[in-house]
Amino acid sequence: MQTLIRLKVEKFIENGQEYFVATSDDLQGLVAEGKTVQEAIEIAEDVAKVLLDLEK
């Protein structure tokens, strides 16, 4: 079974370093950071799986 979760991905620049943070209003506690948008999304998928397993 698949669960669709909307992600909000924001770009940040700190000390000249660019990074992306993915969060979701659909799943409390989901926060993922990556060097690229794709990396942040992939990490968010892993975090979502763990959070959904904990809800069971």
C-alpha cells in the first residue's frame, strides 16, 4: 500500500552553502535535509516510512 504525502521543499543558503529542507503538514515530525532537492526527497521518503511504521 502506498501513502501519498505532500512535501514542502525549501532552499536555504547558510555560510555560502546551499541546502534543501523537506517538511510535510501531512505527517507530523517529517523533516529531511539534503544537498539537492532530490536528496532531500529521498531522505524524506525514508523518514516517512519510519514515522508511518511507528504509527502502527
